[in-house]
Amino acid sequence: MRIEVTRSGGFAGLTRHAALNTADHPDAGHLHALALDALAPSGANRQPHPDGYSYTITVDAGTVHCTDGDLTPAQRELIRTVLGEGG
């Protein structure tokens, strides 16, 4: 499974992109579960926040857009993991 995260916005308006392939990842099962949860509809209002970040999470063929204020716990953990490890 390939997981991509793009973070944009913030005070400086910078964009950061990272991708992670879970095929050989030691925590692949957990990442797969997070990815499925992250793509599930959250019912959040997706209102942009001044100087906040916006995220695009793409997992295989599915994509979700979210902002700092409406991240689910699964999205938050997945973003942190991919941006921290992805290259």
C-alpha cells in the first residue's frame, strides 16, 4: 500500500509532501488500519483555520482532504507517521 500526504498552508505557506510504501514496513498492519480509518468520512466541517495546515491524504485510489481543526485521531497519526518517515 502506498500512502501519500501533502501538507500545505501554515504561517509561511509552505508545502510538504511525503510518501510511504508499507510493503516492507514493520508496522504495515497498523498503517493499513490507520489508512482505512483516515479515508472514512468524518462528518467534520472542513473549515480552514487562519495559518492552519490543510492536508491531502491519498491511499492507493482513495483521497481525503482535511484541515488541522477537523483531523480524526487516525488522520493525525497517519500524517505524523508519513511526514516523519516518508521520503
